[in-house]
Amino acid sequence: MNQAGQIIPFTTSGSLVDYVDRKVIVVLRDGKKLIGILRSFDQFANLMLQYTIERIYVDDMYGDIDRGVYIVRGENVVLLGELDLDKEYEMEKGLRRVPAEHLYPLSKQRSDDKRKTLREKTKKLNTVGFSVDFGHDDLY
């Protein structure tokens, strides 16, 4: 609380205490989406998830890979949020569940295509004087 008696929300890893023992989704820097029960965390926002699945989305399909107990280094977390179980089931109705083994190659192909497009875009920007990759030519 501050001097006026108002509650100040946590903006550190301490704010995760409300999510312990709840089903959460975690999006990582590499694009992985993990769904599991948050069991523990530390001051660096390192997470320990139990009953974890990695969910892969491609178009109108999704697949799950069982990961079990999963430890995530805090610096790799982009987003963490509690799942509303009712809304999760509603969302899945619009998607087809497919074995992850079938989706993994599709997902990798999409990722490679996106990376290739980004490289081409970066080359075009470099030809007109824009530097996207903060290379050795940057003067700031």
C-alpha cells in the first residue's frame, strides 16, 4: 500500500502468486505455446509447470504433445495467463484436433517460409538504406 492506503499492484514476478496451482498458457520467445499447471516460480520468473502440453496451431488445426513437468527460464516467457476452462473448450470447437506428428512438419515449413520472407524483406530494406539487423554498419 502507498501512503494514501491504496493497493499498488505487483509488477514483478511476485504477481505470479495468484496463478500458482492454476491452469495457465505460456507463450515463449521461440513461439511455443505451453499449457499446464503452474506449480512454482522464483524471483526471476523461472516457471515450473506440471501436466504440461505443447500445443501446435496450423490453420484450423491443432495438436498436443505431452511434455510432463516442464521448467521454463523466465527470460524466455513472452506471455503468461490463466486459462478459462469454459472458453478453452469453446475455442477448440472451431478447430480440428490432429496428431501433432502431422502438424509438426507443417508448422516447421510455415516457420521457415516466414523466416525466408523476413530475410528477403530485410535485404530490400538494406538496398534503400534501412538497417534492420543492427549490424556493424550502424552508427548509433
